[in-house]
Amino acid sequence: MKAFLAAVAVMAVITVAAPFALEQIDFSAADAGTGSAVRLD
């Protein structure tokens, strides 16, 4: 039970922290999905 609760806590922390971390490294899903290298078939 302790391992399960620890896993849930870690997932919650990652879920909350991920947008802030990605913003700090200037990652944008919109930028990644557009450009000359993107194929729209």
C-alpha cells in the first residue's frame, strides 16, 4: 500500500510540475506540430 501511495504522489507531482518545466525550456506543442518538416497527409 505504501508503494501505491508513493506512486500516486509522484504522478501528481509530475503532472503539476511538467507544464512549468516545459515552459522553462521553451517547449511548445504548437511549434513542434508546425514547420517545414511536418507532413500533413
